[in-house]
Amino acid sequence: MLTSNVGLSPKNGLVFLVLIVTRISTEHQDLRSLSDQETLCRQWIENNVGGRTDVRVIESQDSGELLDRQELRDLEAALETRQYDLLIVEDAGRICRRHRVHDIIELAIDNETRVIAINDNVDTLFDDWKLKIGFAAMHHEMSNADNGKRIRRTLRSRHMQGLVVQCLPYGYIKPHPGASDQEVNKDPAAEPIIEEIFCQLESGVSYSVIVDWLNAEKIPTGRYVSSNRWTVSTLRNLVYNPLLKGVRVRNRLKSKRINKTGRRKSVKAPPEELLERECPHLAFVTAERYDRLIRMLDKKNEPYRRKGRNGRDSRADVPKKRTRFPGQQVFCAVCGHPMQWGGHGQVDHMVCKGARDYHCWQSATFDGLLASAKILTAVYEACEQLPNFPETLQSQVREEFQALTNSRESERNQIEKRIDKLTRDLNRLVEFILNGKGSDFVSQKIAEIEDELEQAKFEQQELESRPSVAPVLPTSEEVRERAKAAIDKGSVCPYELSRVMRKLIPRIEAHPMRLCDGGAIVIRAKFQLKLCTLVPGMNDLTLAREVMTLPLEVDLFEPVQREAFRERVIALRVEGMKQRDIAAQLGITQAAVQYSVKLQATMDSLGLQDPFVPVTEAPMDLHRMRRHLHPRFEFQPYDPGEQD
């Protein structure tokens, strides 16, 4: 049937225009296969097409499952020109896989282009082409699926035999490409580095600080890392790799096809597919220490994880970059959404995220660099004015610490009783199974008890790690020096400053304010300066926390002229000076003096000491703040569990 030349006559009456599509899947396949496919198609043309021909070859080297390939778009564009007489391929899978090939062939028929798939015995001149192309697509899909299962089964088996050692993290030496895990060795130079990483993490140091240290020491990231600089992701991947405790794992992730494009992405594999192989000679730390650190890190980061929507993290795979101070620390006091850099197209200004999304009317911005300078100035001044602590405070701190210690002792006893009970329950269930009375329910119950027992032991270790000696309350002078030293050290790098200030000021609220006589909305920051974070152990004690926590308010703007000169204008008026003389002395216009006088009069009539008043609802007289009038606007308070 494919040797027939019925219906073949050139559209332009002179030359047959022919498209040949060739494709191989990966870079590991022989490139000569492309020319072999082209030769086969040209032989068919030579044997079956009489007359002159002009052949265009579209070749590609990529998976046939990918439906967004440029070569596929080129093929569609060529067919839509309605110039080509014939599209010929070795088999339909060379165009693309799955049922998308059916759409391509229908597109060719719509544009009066005959399609030949030699090995699939498909020719669109005959009515049975749909049946044949359907069987061909199904055969290719099933063949791919079977090959995938076979490869996966082989790799699982070889992993458990100690083979398939692929990309190792920093700290390991693979002697040759096909080495087994028994041939892999630890890098002696990496042992003190990994020990230091674990020590710093156990002491509460953040990933970013350790990353900066690794880069400063020029520690290599490892043979299989593309960048030679450490990042938070690189460090976290190393720490969370169980190979550090001597366990090789496989199948934590699996690929999932995105049917729209044919591309694949990694997703978490079901727990039952996880493979573990003990490799004790590759352990840098003990399994107990490793598991304890991972639990500590998970618990530390638990409050900052998003709850997601319908059980799915809405920001999965979206990186959260490091930021300059005060980024990621300022929140809108109206809706609670975080303030973000890039307010109204100004990269150094910050604006409410809720306003960007039409969920908040407060769209006023502030200069982030100016805000940083003003907040730092306010912190320095607050430290200078920190009063001396009462002499009785140290004894009160000791009493509170003793009460806290007694409470922890009671909690420790309760945990020990819980561990004993869980251990007895677990032993009874194990004995039950050993007597031949096991079941799925018993196995599930054992797994639940083991999880509870592990959690109880973790809580016990955490209690034991708490200080047993009451911390010594430093003098106010020592607190001032510690605060200044921390800020001065952080000022060298904007990211380091952000880390330091996040400890001292966990949250800054941005309150919209306005002069009592009208005008633009400006931002006033309100926050608590927590100096107790500078002294280990003090944050757990209520009395010390209260004494070393200072509430502060900072205007994140430069006042307008009538407010900037108001106090000096009023002072000179009290002395009896005329407005024109005041203007000349202060270097401003007489109109500016009058505006200052008017502002003071408004304050006096309202009984205000502060010219700025809080704005609690969207002002109707500001033409630049009309987001709340947009049809898309819907006020929504911030929910940390539903971040976009």
C-alpha cells in the first residue's frame, strides 16, 4: 500500500515539496541514526515519487514525549503554509509520542499534505490511517512504560547490591565512575568541616551564617555541584543527606510527567518505595546525633512553614531569597501582609503586598534605605538610654530560673514515665508477633508507638540540653556594648545586618499616619527591641525579658516643610518676631511660616501633642490612593498559612 503513488502530483505543478522528520531521544544515542532515518525516507521518495523533489529535513535530538519542542513548532508552521505535498517519517513516533501525533497528522490533512509513516504502514491516502496511527501511538506509549518499569526495577536491585553510586555530596571520594559504595571513601579533609557544621547547627546558628563561613574559608562545594559557592540550598541538601550517618537512600523522589508539555518534574515518592542501604564506613556522625539534629531543625522551622491550601504548599519550588534589612521584617498594620521591596516601581521603596494584590487599601510606600538608617539610629539611642537594672533583679532572675528548673524536672519525670510505658507497649507487641499472631493492624500500631517513642526521646534530649545553672544578668552597660558590637559587626554586610536585626527586632509594624491638617500618608514603625536575645538563656525568663524589651516608634520618612520648621517657627513667634523676619532667619518663605502656624493652630484645637494622627480607613480625598475603589479590591487580612 505504501508503494502506491496514487494522488501524488505537485501542488505548484512543478516540484514536489517534501518534509522529512527525523529524531533521536538523547545525547547518548548514535547521531548516525538521524542520517539513517533520512536515507530510508529518501529511498521511499526515490522509489515512489516521480518527478523533481525539494526536500526539507527537520531533525531533533530530544524526547518524543516533549510537546513544546521548537522542532515540533517548526513542523506545524511548515504544514500551515499549505505548500508541502508530502510529510514522511520512519515511524510516527519520530514526530512525537502519545496522541499528539494524531493531531499533527490531522493538521497535515487539513493543509492537504499527505503523511507517510513507513514502519507503521500508515498512509493518509487510505481510510484506515486513523486505526493504524492509534495502534502505533498506543504501542509506543506502552513500550515506553514497560522500558521505564524495567529500568527502575534494575536500578532498585543494583542499589541494594551497593551499585549505582551516582552524585555524592561534599566529603566523599569516588575512585572511578563505576565504583560501588564499598569503594567510596570519606575525604579526611572534610571531617573537621562537617563536624563544625553540625556543632554550629546544634548551637542554633542559621544556615546563612554557616554558608558565609564556608565561602570565606573557600571550602569546595563538591564534585557534583555546579556552583563553586555554597548556598543555603546546597548546605541544607548536605545536612539532610542521610549518607552522613552511613545510610544510602534511593527513591525519595520520582519523576512525574506533565501531560500538557510532556516534560517531567520531581515529586515525593510514596514511602513504601524508599530504599535504604547501610554503609557504616561512610558515616561522619552517629545515627543518633544525626537524627537528633534533623528533628531539632524540623521543629525549629515548623512555625515558619506554610499550611498551604487543601494540603498543598502554594509556594512549593518558589525560592525565598535573602534580603536587606528591613526586608521580611516589616508588616502592614492595616492588613498584616508583609511589606515588599519594589513599591510602585521604586526598587528601594517598600509597599504592602496586600495592596499589590488588591487586598488592602494602604498603598503608601516608604524608602527602605532611609528606614534602615532611622531604625538603627533609634536602636543606638535606646541602648544609650537603657537604665541601670535594679539590684534586686538578679536575685529575682535566680528565683524564676529555679521555678523554671523545678517545672522542667516535673516535665522530665512525666516524659520518662511516657517512655517507659511506650517501651513496655512496644515490647508486648513485638512478643505478640514473635508468637505468630501478627497482623497489619499490629504492624501499624508498632509503627505508631515507635514514632511516639522517638518524639518522647527527642523531648527528653531537648530538656536535658537546657542550662542547669541560672544565667548571670549582665549590667546595662554590658548589654549596650553587646548590642552595639552586634550591629557594628552586621553593618559590614546588608544580609548579615538583616540576620542581626531579626533577632533584636523580630517584627516591625508599619502604621499609616497623616498630619492632622491633611496631606499624604506616611509610615511610622512600631516595634519591640528585644535585647534579651543577646544574652544566652535570658529569653526564657519573664522578668529579664520584660526589663530588656523596649517598645520603640520610628518615623520612616522626612517630615514635610511645615512640620519640619513648626517648633522653631512657634518658638520665634513667642519671642515676638514677625512672620517675614522668621522666614528670613530660617531661610524659608513667609508662606511656609504661615503653614507652620496653621498646623500648630490645628493641633491646639484638637488638643494634640503629636501632629501625626493614625489613619484607620481609606482616605477619600487622596486621588493617588484609590485602590479600594477598584472592582478587583477585596480586603483580606493576612493569613501566614495561605501565602501566594
